[in-house]
Amino acid sequence: MSATAEALNRGRAELHQRCGALQRLAKQLGQPLAPWQVVTQSIDAVEVRVVVVGEVNRGKSTFLNALMGRKIFPPRATVCTAVLTELRDGPTTAEALHRDGRRVPLVLPSGDEISTALQAVVSAKNPDANRLERVRLTFPNRFARDGVVLVDTPGVNDPELWREEITRAAVRQADAAIFLIDPQTPLRLTERIFLQETVHHRVEDRLLFVVTKVDQVSASDLADAMERLHTELGAVVRRPRILAVSSKKALEARVAGDEHALRQSGFMACERTLDTFLCDERVALELTARRGAIRELARGMLQELSIRIGAIQSQDRSLRERVAQAQRQLDAEKARLEQERRRRYAATASLKSDLLSRAGSAWADAERSHLLSESATSEVVQAYRLGSSSGRDAVRDRLGRARRDAEREIYSGFQHLVKRVSFESKAELGQLEDALSTIEETLSAGAANSALKIASMAWDASRDAFRAAGQTSRLDHALIGGAVGLLAGVVGLLVGVAGLLAAVVGGVGGDPSPAVRSALRSASEQGRMLFRSDVDKQAQSLVDKENAQVDLTIREGLDAAQRTLAALERSAASDRATLERELAQLMRIQQAARAELELLS
């Protein structure tokens, strides 16, 4: 096995190992495996194209024939090459590849007649040459083994531009190049331009210069030419590698079996250098190209890993922050509601005091107008003098008037209390619902994982319960009717007092007015106390019920929100555990991929 094959096998085995390890990581990551399979297959199937280029009559065909040890390529005494000729190692065969896709086998005779047969195909004299794309030649040789393809090209300064473009295209597709130079005219302007425009940027680091026809110049002229070439090529190419040979002498020596003449031609040293060049470049080119493809896939894997790891970390941070933000909002709402509750209690207490004051004023007004006025006293006295029935009717009438006035006044007060308490409750519950809606938005923003979905479901249920409870907290005007109904008890009391007045009027001589006024005043005072007491109880009951209902609704709403947060935190903890496991796995893959990438460097 050649040194090239051994180096390639070692390199391929190492690449298969790296690629296999990375492919297993890609499978764990869930990436498509097709790109890795393509690269794996390409490790063992690659060709390295080495073009032989030079101006017309630089001895390219003779150089290649010297490598083969016999005349295979037609001599170029005149401009004749119009088609690329590719040389591979193997049994002797040839075929012409046409531009229309046709592949035509060529019949090659034995011996030196091969070059004559090829000349008829690749020569510019062939009228169909411009219809050919290339000729593929297989011939046993040690220089085109292990995937190396030697490519003979038309001349660089071919008078036909289309033929020169063939050479330029071949160089653009080449992996390495052998550039032939004539020592009698070293590095002409056209050669320098070709190197700078075509070769320099494509295969500068894989370029070998061979000075041919050294048998046609003296030793001193050759030394001058080599010195000049080192200087001029050094201005175009970094560290140029230059060899000097006589291809003609080498071919003659090889045909004759003259090893001494072969050494004198400089070709054996050239072959050793070429062996090393092809081996080194073959291994470097193939392994570098495949290593680059694997590195590119590995970098893509690392990029995806970075994105996925960042997404998981961002998702975890977002989840934690939303829960924390919702808890802060809920805590702030609790503090606000406690302040609001104290303010509401103080406000309703003040309203109740105002209502009691209104009740006293209402009774006083009714008392002055209908019970303690001179007309009231005179009317009652006169009525009782007409008879007990008339007196009782008069008292009932007066008491009825007082009752109606007091009812109207206290009803107005209850309306005010109801409106104020209801307004306070609605405002407070409205702010609470707005706050809980804000918390809901915080929790559900960007909800994509199971924790937030569970929280959203729990939130919907708790919010529905809160709204249902809130509906029962609205004051009903029926309470006012119940409160005003207490006046009937006061009226009943005063009717009882009216019986006492009848006895007084009937059993007293002289003017009964003072006694009637005194009795009515006493009864009115008792009625006032009873009226205030009942109003106080009813107002306190109304306020307590409303406050209790509002407090209950608030507690239920806050408890529901807290339960939602607790459910979210439990579910989020489970999700975070899943995220942490996935993150740990991704980071293990990332570490392994980085290690493999480092080995590929």
C-alpha cells in the first residue's frame, strides 16, 4: 500500500470516528441525519484533480509521458490540444465525453500507437473537438492512484480564446496544479498574468513549478533562470516550490531502461518530490475538505444548541418572573384592599351616624308639625270633647301625618346610605376585578407550557366564582322597606298613648291643653328613642351585611388568585424540573460536540 493510501486510510478512519460521534449527537438532538450521511459517504468517495498547465510548447505532454514511462499523450510540436485529458490509474481504457452528454468509448491500440489515437481526438485538427467536453483515459500508473486525477490542458497562451478558457476552467476546478516553465523564456508576462488571475487565488498553496527542457540550456543559464524564477515567482506566490528536469531525456532513459540517464535528467528527484507533493496534497486536500464539511455541520449543531439552550433558559426566567410579578401584584392588591377596607368601614360608620342624625331630625320635624303644635293640641282636645271615637281619630290622624313625614325623611336618608355604601362597594370590587385581570394577564402572557395552561384553567374557574359571589353583594332597596317598616311600631306605641290622653281629657276640669301637650310630648320622646334605636339597628344591620358580603367577595377573589398562583408554582416547578433535565442533556451534547469539533481542528 502506498504512503498516500496509508495516510488517507488513517485520516478517513479518524474522520469516520468524528463524524459518527457527531451524528449520534445529532440524533439525540433530533436533527435530520441526511446531511451527516452525505458527509459520511463522501469521506470514502473523492477525487483530487491535479492539472498540468503551461504555455504552448512547454513540454506538458512529454512531462506526462515521462511520468508514464512511455508515449501516451500526443507530442505538442504545434498547437494541437483542444480538449482536456484526464488520467486515472487502472486498466487501459478511454472514452470521449461530449458536451451534449454522450459518452463514446475510444478504441486504443497497443504500444506507442495510443498517443496517435488520442491525438486524432484531442487535437485542434479534429473538427469535432469543440463539441467535446473531455477525454477520460485510464492507464496503469502510480501517480494517479488513490483518487488522484492528472489533467492535461490546452496551452495558456492559446491563440483560440475558447481553448484557453478550457484551461482556466480546469484550474478553477482543480485541487492542485503543476505549472511548467521553459528556462529559455522563464516567466513571461502572459504566464505571470495567468498565475495572478487564475492560479494564484485557487491553488496557491498547492502549486508545484517544474522547469522543463533543462537539457537545452547550459548549467550557468539554468542557474540564472532558477535564481530569476525564485525572485519573480516569490513576488506572485508565497514560498514557491521549483524543480528542474529534462522530460525528454527522462522519457528516453525510461524507454531504454537507463537508470543512470534517468538520474541525470533530474526526473527521479522530481518524481520523489511529486510523490511527496501528491501524497501530502492528496491527504491534506481530501481530509481538509471533509474535515471542513464535518466542522460546518458541527458548528450548525452548536449554533442550534446555543439557540435551544438560550430558549430554555429564557423560558425558565420568564416563567419565574411572571410568577414573581403576579405574586407582587397580588400582595400589593391585598395591601391596597386592606387600606380600602378600613376606609370603607370608617365611611359607612360615618354614614350610619349621619342617618341617625337624620332620624332624630325627621322625628323632631314631625313632632313639631303634628304632635306638639298648638293646632295639634287644640285639635285633639276638641276631638275628645266630641267623643272618644273622634279623639282617637284625631290622634291617629296626627300620628299618621307625623309618621308619613318621618318616613319620607328617613327614606331619603336610607336612599343616601344605600347609594353611598353601594357606590363604595362597587368601586372597591371594580378595582379588585381590574387588579385581578392585570394579574391574569401577567400569568398568561405568552403562555405556552403546561404550567401556564394549567394556571389559566384554574384562573378561569376562580374568576367565575369571584364574579358569582360579587353579584350577591349589591344592596337591595327591599332593605329600605324593612327599615322604614319600623315606624309602624312607633305608631302603635303612640296609639297606645292616645288612650291615656283620652282618660286625661275626660277626667280633668278646666283647660286640658297643658296636660295634653305634656302627654303628647312624653309619648313623642318615647317614640323618638324607639325610632332612633330601630333605625340604628336597621342601619347597622344593612351596613354589616354589605361589608360582610363585600369582604367575603374580596376574600374569595383573593383566595382564588392565591390558589391559582399556588397551582402555577406547583406546575411551574414540575416544568422547571423538565426544563432542567432537557437543559442538562443539551449541555452534555454541547460539551461533547465542542470536544469533537476541537479534535477536528
